[in-house]
Amino acid sequence: MKIKEFLGSVVLDKNAYEVGKIDNVDFDPATGQIEKIYLTLQKNIFSKDELEIDFEDVATIGAYVILNKEIPKDVEEEPVEATTVEIEDE
């Protein structure tokens, strides 16, 4: 698998809950091995969070990247409030 195929892969935790997508990776320059993967978590339309996972927590890589640990869901997500902005003509 090439790195560009790996980036953007959907990540599932051990319970098959979709955690996010791979956004970036850290390599050990001496060995070329992946040390960490960084996931983008889509919270809602306007908000994204990142999660850092040690590569040792990856169980399998295939159609999905499956972790060997559970990632807890957010207990409560704050709603996004709509705001109105007035623009003055000059």
C-alpha cells in the first residue's frame, strides 16, 4: 500500500465504530516505520478535531484501518449556534 492510499482511510475502533479518517502520519526517519497516525474526527459541519494514535494500536490495515482499542464517543456535543452578521455599505 502506498502512503497516498493510506491517507484518507476510514478508521474503526475494535467495536467497529467509525472514529475518523487518517489525515497524517509520523515516521521514524532511521527505520522508515510509522510511529503515529493522526485522525481527523468530524464532529459536525463546522468543527473538526484531531486524534493521535500510536501505530502499535493498529490491529489491521485493509479496506479499513482497524484499531485494537476502543475510542470513547463524545458524551455530549455542543450545538452550533447560528449567528447573523450585518455588513455595512461604505
